[in-house]
Amino acid sequence: MDKKLETGGRKLFYRVFGNGKPVMLIHGFGETGDVWKNQIARLGAHFQLIVPDLPGSGQSDIIDDMSMEGIAESLKAILDKENDKASPSGNVRVAMIGHSMGGYIALAFADKYSDCLAALGLFHSTAFADSEEKKETRKKGIGFIRQHGAFEFLKNSTPNLFSPFSKAEKQELIDGFIRSLNNFSAQSLVSYYEAMMQRPDRTHI
């Protein structure tokens, strides 16, 4: 079921599937909640899946605070809305799984709202802050986005997310995924990169 939530005058879009213990799936940079569609098909029979489009992605508006912490607050707003329906006491805990940048956001959420979590999972993500080398790579990415636009950047960078086998045998899958990324703004992608460069080390989490 598609749902919308307005907070601070901005729209957040998310999906809810299935029944059972709640699991929130958080997509990464240059993705939308649709990236989880295969997992939704499999897990929806066993769990209640809450799958947002992060602010600035898909059908969700960009927000004023696009830091990892600010985006984590938008996830808290979604969970608060769903918890109000599921439990009058609001004590339902969620398992939160983040892919790549989604893992950074999940860690920011855990840093402030650990009592809301039943479990935390990171897919291709890290609790370490960016190295100086990584920051330089992101700065180059920002320069490319500002010069050529969001879609040109994603068209060039997204194939690197796929394995050599997929590139050789599943090119139509990659092409379809890239075509789905044509609604990102340069502002959103730059904001994500700047937030990732500024995020702290969270290995203590």
C-alpha cells in the first residue's frame, strides 16, 4: 500500500506491505524504495515491510535538513505514524536495514533512537566516517553532477553497482534500472554527497 506523510510542509512517500513484525528497508544513494522489490516479494509474507523513498528520492520531497541525522528524523516520523496505528502505547520496535547510504542513515537513527530498534542491518555500508580519499572522490562526483546533471552522473556511475556477471548476462536489467532514475535532481544528489562527507564515525553503535 502506498502512503504519504506531510511533515514540515514536505511530502514523504513510503510503502507498507505484509503483516507481522515491522522491518524498514532503507535504500541507498541514487535509488528509490523500488530497489527492494524482489525482497518485498519474498519477505512480505512474513513481516510488515515499511519501505520509504528517502527525502529527495522518488516521490519524496527534499527537506531542509538533508544531513544523515535530518533524514533519520523523517524515518522517525514515518515510524511514529505507523506505530500509532499498530499500538496505542507506541512501543513497537522495528528492524531497520539500510543499503549503502541507507546504512549511514540507519546508524544515525540508531544513535538517537536505539530504543525504537529491534535489530539493525547494514548492506554494503560501514560505520566508519569517510576517509580523505573518499571525500575527494565525492567532491569530484559533486563537480560532475553540477556540470552535467543528475541523470548523466547516475547513468555513468550506476553500472558499477552490478557484478561482472550481471554486466555480461543481465544488461537489460541494468538498463531498466538506470531508466528508472531519471527523476533525481542535482540538488538531491549533491546534498547526499555533502551529508555523507560530513557524517561522523559511528563504530560505537
